[in-house]
Amino acid sequence: MIVQEGIFIGGNRQTQVSCYSSEHEILAFGAGKTIALWKPLDSSSYGVFKTLKGHNAEVTCVRFVPGTNLLVSASEDFQIRIWKKRNSTLENGSATFECIQTLTYHKHSITAISVLETMFVVGCADGSVSIWSLGDADEAQLIHAFEPRKNTFPLCLALQEIHNNKILLAIGGTSTDVLIYSFLWEPKTSELSEFQQAAVLEGHEDWIKAMDFHKESPGNLMLATGSQDRYIRLWKIRVNELIDTSDEDESKLKLLSNKQNKFSIGPDFKVAISFEALIIGHDDWISSVQWHENQLRLLASTADTAVMVWEPDEESGVWVCTSRLGELSSKGASTATGSAGGFWSCSWLIKDGEDYIVTNGKTGSWRMWKSDSSGLWDQQLAPTGPVKAVTDVAWAPNGRYLLLTSLDQTTRLIAKCTDRQSKSSDSWFEFSRPQIHGYDMVCVEPISNTKFVSGGDEKILRSFEEPKGVAQILNKFSSISIEDENNMPESASLPALGLSSKATTEAELEENDDPDVRESNETKNISFDLITSSSEPPIEDQLQRHTLWPEIEKLYGHGYEISCLDVSPDAKLIASACKSNNTQHAVIRMFDVDTWLQVKPAEPFHNLTITRLRFSKDNTHLLSVSRDRQWAIWERNSSTNELDLVHKNEKAHTRIIWDCEWAPLDFGQVFFTASRDKSVKAWRFTPESGTYTQISHVKLSEPVTALAVYPELINAKVLLAIGLESGSIQLQLYDDDFDKIIELNDEITAADRINRLRWSSYHEDGSFTLAAASADHSARVYSVALEQVKKASGN
């Protein structure tokens, strides 16, 4: 009945947040407090297809256990969770993972995990490290715990079996040394013995963030370590007869010899570790390193927005960069200046002899490259999504595309690809990032199919107009008709130190005589050519730079951060409110869309922040609800557009009213309110009382945080989508009373509070479309079968 068609959620800013399993062909990554699953090499599906719920805080580490169906994850909630793969209970039967064990041993955030087939090691922010065994029943047991060094926190770990249950453990963290431990491990009995600190590798000049082992041949290994000092160090590991013993000859000069750290594991197994090479070339912190599983190639991602592939030169043996992917660093955008960094984690993907590279960046989006036969890398489509709570979603009046705002300071536009020539047809994509801002975004509302207005923590509203380039790609891939193309700006650009995106057109080039300005504008107009010539939906690089919408106007008047806004159905009036703790600032301000001038504000009524504003479908009234538990209805003066308070209820609910919505006009003068008191109430205008009175209510199991009413009646009944504080969503039909017809499967709902629900007015193939914004960082699109809703409404 209900199908989840799209999930937009970004990866967390953690260096060990992702892991790829070649056995399952799934990439799992931490996304908020969920674990998102993506099949990057599956051409039949696009984007995140599942999120796993369970953690109560941001996920920091995700690791598949090789050779098993297990996944290990850790979080800032101090928990380690073991997940086991199974088939979903949903109709499509896609793969999912079920949490089979939760470990609560540590009392601080988990910072690092490394795994082998029968064990895993965990590093904690309190400086401790624990070693766990995985038994035959897939149950984890603690077998050893220790503190490597006082006041030093582990940031990365690497486990490697070097020979027959002889294990090396490398630890890097908030010191400049790499600590090497060795021990014997008996998988059958889960016994660990002869545990020792075997070596301390010196050389780095800052914290160590990444490390990985590579087995070149039996008894011959390599360890790569990456640090905040911007360097990668390679360490050679040899065993027994492969060890260089020349340094033991006392007759030889010692000054120029490379120091070897020698130790034994057990009575007769010798190991030596020596410095092999220093890789220089990155401009900022090393965030992740990973060896290619079949070749001596090292992949490194860094905070300077670069991903590099390093290989030894065949003749000289010097390590050189053979490929540099990502972006050119913008001047000053480094960790030293407070930047959140470039790329966080990276992975090799190998299938049918072809190499792929994936990495996630500070915007939460993924980038993927595929190597062709000539060794060049071609960038592929990869998932995008917010990295903080999604605060609002709104469909365009035609119902064909969705706008969403997030606390990650972006406004995004997503739509369904209907182009049958595209291999990604029938999938949902981010086609534009209209607004990249310096303030957290809170609300958005379309004015028309080509204009919208948004508000956030900036105290002002900003309105935007669709550029021609974005209109053309939406027409090309989503069959959305272009309106008034001749008057559209071609594209927009954002000045380096500005918050307002400016339009760029051919006229600007012709009118401006300044050669520097002309050159700048010509560069900006690359945006139009680039996105309109693409044969696939935009990739992350294009979304960030070339899909902005030009700003039309700023609307001033509020004294505090914007809390909500709405646009009248006739697109003539904008109503907005801001955060407030008194009557003076809890005022509704109105703006005329034609002149962009402020209309006389409504007389104050509410005494706390207004949480939602909704115009009636006939443009005559405005409904407001507030944290003060009251609702009010304002009548709109058709000639002056001013508002007059005509109805109010000062005891509507016993807790905060989070949302409200009018019923379709055919149903009469009815509206609904949703509250933290766990209830949804229906209110109808009765001529006898001359006001709106409560006619029905439904009590739910938890606070109701979002409400959406489908714009048309279904068999003379109102269809409501209700979002709850836990992330649950249910559909109810309303006639004289509420009738719950379905609750969405827990597998396809969000893991945190639903901030907004919105129905699209457009439907085809016998289905409705519902969008949900959640505090778990996700925006989700659902398809609801029309016939089944009609069938339920006839009961």
C-alpha cells in the first residue's frame, strides 16, 4: 500500500563512518543516529534504500565483519551494536539488518572500531580500548580491556593477522606515536594470550587519524598511517627469515641504518617493523587511508577536499600520486580557519575487475568515481542529503518537485526522474540546491512553480526565482514544463563573502564594460552550459556551484529568528512569524508579493512563538497555532490584505500545538490541530455559536508533531497523515470521527521526530505522494496506493 520511493540523508562527519562489503555489495554509513544502506554498484536501484534504527545519538563508526552476515556499529550514545543481515518484511524483500546485540560496556563515545572475522577492537573517548570475540552464535564477548596511554584517546585502530592466529593491533590517536600491540588468539576458545605492547613507531608530528594494513605476501606487510600533520607514513613489517639482520652486525656503521622495532609473538615467531616511506602532497589533515585489496595502491582522503591515489614508481620505488580526485581547495578553507573539512571517509569498490572510489564530504553527499580502461576516473551519480535535521518540506503548486530546508543551512530541490533514456529513471534525485546559506534554515514555501520564499535564523525572509538552467534540466529529466523561459535568468552565483545569490545573464555581459567583471560573469555562466548539457541528473560538484537560484528580494521586519511562514493560495500574500517569549514579538507580519512591501501587521494575540501559519483554501482566512496552546483565525481584508482577529480559542490544547491544517473546501469550514498533548482535534464553524468548536478528537500514544491533509476528499472523507515524535507516521480518514487506516512500517519511517508532512497535489499511476521531514536528518518520499485508500474509506 505504501512504498518508500526516496530517502535523502547525508553521511556523518566522522572518519570511520562508512564501510563497503564486497560480499553483500552494500555500503553502510552513519547518517545522523541511523545507519544508511546504499548499493553503489547496483544499476537497478539508486540512492539510500534503507536506514537502520537503534542508536540514540550520532553514529561514529560502521564496520562489516568479513566473511559473515554481521555489521558492527558504534555511536555517541556509548553503545556498540551488532547487526545481522536478513530479508526485509516488506513486499520488495530488500536486504536489511536486524540488531541482535547491544553492548553497553563503555561509558563514553566510541571513536574507533577495527574488525577481523572472529573479533573486533573498540576505542573509546575515555582512552580505553576493548577487544571482543565473536562466537559461533554471533554473540560478542569481552576478552580484554586496557588503556594504551594515559590521557591519550584512540582515534583509529587496525587489526591484522600476520600468521596463524598471531595478531597485530595498531593504535593511533591524540599523540604523535603509533602504538603496536601483539597477542596470540585462539578463535575456537576465544582465548587471548601473551598480550604486549610490542613497539612504538615515532615520526608523526600531530594526531593520527587513519591507518590500514596491507598484506603484500606471506610474512611481508605494510602499514599506512595518516596524521593531522598532513603526511602519510608507510611502515614495513617483516617476519622471521625475511627480517633484515644487518643492523645486528656490530662492525657496521649505525648512523645511516633505518631503525627496526623488533619483537616476538610467542616463543619462536619474530617480527620487525621499520619506517618505509613518507608521502607528502596533501594540504590538510589526512582523514582516511585504505589499501587496494589486490594491488599496492593507497587511497587517501583529506580535509583539503582532495582524494588521492598513491602508487610506487616502477623504476625508482618513490611513492607518487597517480590520480587526484575531488575539488580544488578554495583559498583559506582549511581546518585551521574553522572549515568543517573536505572528505571524511573513503573506500575502494571492486567489481568484475573494475575499480571504483567512494568518499563522503562535509555536505553529507557522496561522490563516486569509476576507472576506465585508460586509467582515467569518471564521476558517477551518488546519493545526496542533509547532514542536520530537516525542518520543512513543501511541494511546488504543480506537485512535481519538492523543496526542503535543513539546519545544515541549505534549501534543496528534489524531483522524480521520468526520462526513460536515463538509466536512473523512476528514481528521485536532488536536481538543485537553490540556497546555500550562512544561517540554519527553518521554513520554506513556494510562491509559484518558479518562485519560493524561505526563512531561518537570520530574522529576514528571502525570495528566489528559478533560473533557466534548472528549469531546463527539470524539463529534460522530470518532464516539468518551463514557464516564462524568456524572462528567466540563466543561472546564479554566490559571492565569496556574501549570503545573496545573484543572477547572471547575457545582458550583464553585454552591459558591463569592466573586463574583470565581464570575465567573472563569463565564468559564472559556465553554470548554464554545464548543467543543461548533462546526460544525467546533477552530481554533487554541480549542485554546490551551478544550481543556485538568484535571490529576488529580502523581507525585513522580524526581531528574532523566523519560526514559520505561509503563502496564500492566490500567491498574493506572505505571512510569517518569529520566535518569541512575549506578546510583543509574537506578531504575524504580512508581505505583498507584487510589491514586496510589508502590509500592516496583525494585532498581537499569541504570547509565545507561533509554530504554524496556514491560509484557508479560499484565501479568506489565516489560521495560527502557537506554543501558548492557543489557536486564532484571522480574516483577510480583500482590498488592503490586512488581518483582523475573528476567532480564537485560548484553551484549545493542554500542551504546545505543533501543527494545523485546513480541510478541503468541499468538506466545509473545518480545520485540524496537532499537539504535544498526544491529540489531533477537528474544529468546525457552527453558525449557532458563531465560532469554531471542537467536533472530534483522537488520542495517540505519543506527542503529535506534524499533520498533513490531502487537498482532495476521498469518498467524501478527509485523508490525514499524522507524524509523531518518535518518527512514526500513520494515515487516518476523517468523516464524523477519526479512523486509522494504516501505520507505516517501522522499517521505512524516520528515527526521530517528524517535523513536517506534506501531500503532493500531483498524482499518477493510481498513487498519492507524501513527503516527510524528520529530525533524524532525512527527507523521505512515499507513494500511497489510491485504490487501497479508497477501499479503506468505503468501509
